[in-house]
Amino acid sequence: MGHNRIFNFSAGPSMLPEKVLERAASELLNYKGTGCSVMEMSHRSSEYDEIIVSVESKLRRIMNIPDDYSVLFLQGGATMQFSMTAMNLIAKTGCADYAITGSFSQKAATEAEKFGTVNIAASSEDKKFSYIPRQSDLKLDPNASYFHYCLNNTIYGSKWDYVPETDVPLVCDMSSCILSEPIDVSKYGIIYAGAQKNMGPAGLTVVIVKNSLPFCPPEDTPILLRYPTMIKNKSMYNTPPTYGIYLLGLVLDWIDEMGGLEEMAKINREKAEMLYNRLDNSNLFKLGIEKPYRSMMNVTFTTGDDELDNQFIKGATESGLISLKGHRSAGGMRASIYNAMPVEGIKRLINYIDKFEAERQ
């Protein structure tokens, strides 16, 4: 870490790789001799067409996305996808299955209720979202159009350790874990993710859609919320988030340099295991998520005492470890350790935990 930078444990927008920021800075005023910034380019220009085509190609290769899927670069964040997925799919049967394992899957289900009947196939709310329901616990509606779940729960720090088996398309919010490890895209109907955790800055949303899905948006569906329209126009019906797409390309180059998703998964497991092992052996800190379901991206913990938690967060900030305060609905602490968080940052956090704990024994 250079340039007097701190370690940013924010859940999003999160830190970006230094190499990505340095390259973006070097190209900011004059991109590849064009004499202008990517931010100033027409999205219809040949120069920008080269960028967006290249970024899609890189993403397809790195994630091994099959040819019968479209890659969309949209706006509105994952929150807009709560609406868009339901509007385009639920009308086939009028109902859909939702698994509630955290705040965002809960919000997605609430939004889908505006467009059809939502069956809560499973929920972990009974234990404050501290676990993931098993396949045998899923109460699936035989008439459902699709099954929706959130793979990694940013606020509470849990992650599905299996891919649900259903007879309908899987729709998955992967906002806080996309590009952290390999996934089998072919198992999903739709994957969507806000960029501001592992892919780039806020403003871009990546949606990976199987082209053969039975899209059935109602007649009054706004044009920008229709998957068929966005697929047909290759994300270019209107001006896409051009600079965010460009930065995603730089992040994908960095992932390539790191060794691809297999290597990213190895590094991410190492980082998470280091931090979880330290917290498991603590006499002061407690982990709220059951072991099999712990997130590799968002580590949540607490002392059980609000005042002590606040002291920890304040001291961490003074030590150059920022944004460790847990979400307002969960409290405690949360260390978001996405791809760009280096091992050095984990070691610094563990050293601070050691110091904080020693001073209070």
C-alpha cells in the first residue's frame, strides 16, 4: 500500500486495487492517444465501442459465461434488479419463490410482491440470519416462475454453501461476492450484481441473463426495465455507465494478473481464515454466523457491549483501519474483505485486535 492510503473495510463502495486506480489515473486525461477522457467519450464512438466489447469479452472469459447468455451493463444498482427480475419473469405463472437470508433478499421479496405472489420458500430470520437453510428445508411452490436468493449476505456476513436445486430458473443477487471465486454460470437464469464491491465504482450493475428465459414483462413496463430491450440493444438503448464499464475492464485485467478466479478464491479463503481463526480464539470478540455459513467477503463480529464496540471502531479508525462499523440494523463490527483488500490489511487488523484485547484483559 502506497500513497499514504489506509485500509478501507467498507461494505461498499469498497476499496479498489491500487494498480487499477494508478492505471485509471494515468489514462484519465488522454485515453490511448484519443486526446480525451473515457468519461468524455460518446458511447456511440468507435473508441468506446472497442472498450465495451473488450470488457464483455474479458468478463465472459474470466467467468466462463456460456454463449447463450447475454451480459448487460445497466444502472440502478442491485435494488433496481429487485424490480426488474420480477417484472420480467413473475407473470409467467403469477408467483415466485424467495429465500430470505438477510436484508437484501427481504427487500427483493417485498418488491416482487408488487408484481405477483411471493412464496417464502425459506427464511433464517428466526435466528437473526445467522445460518443458511438446507435444501431439505426449502418449501418450493410447484407453480413458481423462478427461485430468487442472495448468495452472500453483506449485512449479516453469511453465504450459501450450496446451489439450490429447483425445477425453475435461479435468479441470484451476487453483488457482494461476484468475481471472488469461480461459479458455474450455467446453473443460473439470471445473475446480477452492483459493481461497488468487487467490480468497480458505484453506478454500474452487471446482469448475466440466459437468453431462453420466458420473459413476460407487462405492457406498461418501462422500456429500460425490459430485459428483451436491453439484450436486443446490447445495453445501448440509452447511455450506459461508460466510465464504470471501463473501470470494470481494468479490474478484470488485474484479476487476470492475479491468476484468475481460482487464484482469487485461494487468496480470499486465506484472508478470511486468518481473520476468523483470530476471532474464534478471542476471549473478547464473538462471531454471530454459524461456521459452515460464514462469508468469505464480510466478517461480522462484536464484543457484545455497544460502548466497547464503539471504542474498537474509534481506535481502528485512528490506526488507519476505516469503515469497520457494522450496519445499523446489525450493530457490532463488520470487516468487508473483498478482492482488493490485501493480506497486509488483514494482518494489520489482526494486530489491532491483539492490541485492543490485550489492553482490556
